[in-house]
Amino acid sequence: MGQGNAPIIVKRKKVVAGDGHHGGAWKVAYADFVTAMMAFFMLMWLLNATTEQQRKGLADYFAPTIAISRTSGGGAQVLDGSALHQTQAMSESGTGAEIGVMGAVPLDLAPEKSSGAAQAAEVAALRAAEAVLIGQGGESLVSREALRHVVTRLTDEGLVIEIFARPGAPIFAPGAAEPLPVTVELLALAAQAAGLVQNPVGLGAHLAARPVVLAENPVWPLSAARADAARRALETGGVAPIRIRRVTGHADRSERIEITLIRTAR
């Protein structure tokens, strides 16, 4: 058999793309999953490691304190972006006439704008008073150890200043209504911070409720007496008596004094 008659053998090699699982799409999904799990465990750790008061402070920090009003309009609908209570026709409608409805109230955004400006100014003033109280931007007027008894938060009601007892560091003598020296120092600082604004002041003293019902429960008169002692200390520090709106005693929480600079702009 000659060399020219040798059979030609063709080998076909099928290449299969088997590198799909080595791409990067699964890495992105896995990274998102790990990030979500880390955030979840961080949340669980914070819930376990923080106190109720600290969690309230965090919630109040991220909560909006100024009302925001949003107005939207549109067209290609039944009223083509107009409203029945409008007192002036929009130039886009092309009618040149007014739409009137009996009992309709004229739309006036000026009071809303002025109210928003007043709220913003009041929040800024309360923030400035809070900064003076906790010593932001400079040296505090009280010791760092004393400031460990203080926590502040800005709520819908106003700026809340809490002076609370710590383990082994009370703010009142046991069973007494007279504040200890550290409490007197902190109340004087609170009076100075309150002097930066003209907001009304609310006072409350808290004590833990007694688990056993007694014929004469001493908690109520003691908490009321401590609240009144705090009022006298604030007035001594320069807070006008006419600004004091309420002085209350509570038997619901651990030992603390709560001073609220009540917001007036709503």
C-alpha cells in the first residue's frame, strides 16, 4: 500500500468551559451575607451591652426632631395636577379662572415655614445648652467623674437632662431628700445650661417602687421631696420660679432626677 493512500485521522477535542464556579459573582453575594450577619450580631451585642437609657438616647438621636412637609403634584389625571381647594388657577392649566369651593381654606404656607424656622432655632438653642452641660468644645465646669452621673437626650418634649445614681455612687443619702455634694454641683450646672434658653422647666424625681405593699409607702413622699429639693437648687442657680411648670415624684425607676427643658415651638 502506497504512502499516498494512508488514512487521514482527525481528532476533535471538545472544550467545556468549566470555570463558571471560579467567577466573582458568588463572592459578592457571600460578602453581602457576611456583612448582614456581622450587622445582626453587632445589633444583638448592643442590645445586650447597653442600658435602656442608652438605647433611648440612641433612638432619640436618630429620630427626626423637625417636622418635614413634602408636597407633590402631577398631571395627566382627572384634575391635571390641580386641587379642588386651590384659590388661584395655575398658569399651566390655561383656564385663567379660579376654582372655588364653598368652605375652602386658602392655602398659606407662610405660617408653616415660620413654624419650621422657630423649631429649628429652638433645637439649635437646646443643643447649645446641652453642649455647655456636657462640656463639648471645651473644658466642663464640673469634674469628669461627676459627669458620669449625667445623660442627655433631645426628645419631642424637649431637652431631657438626667442625673442618676451609679453603683456605689448615690446622688442622695439613703432615705433622705437632701442632695449630696456631687448632686448639688450637677444641679448648679444644669441651672447654668437652662439659663441659656427661656424654655419652661419640668422636674421629676424617680425612685424604685417597693415590691411589697406597705400601709405607709415612703417612696411617694420621698420622691416628691427630692423633686422639690431639685427645684430649690435650680432656683438658687438662677432659674426663674415662673419657668417651673411641674415638680413630680415617681416610684417607677432607679434613683435619678429628670430635668426637662420643655419645647414651645410646635
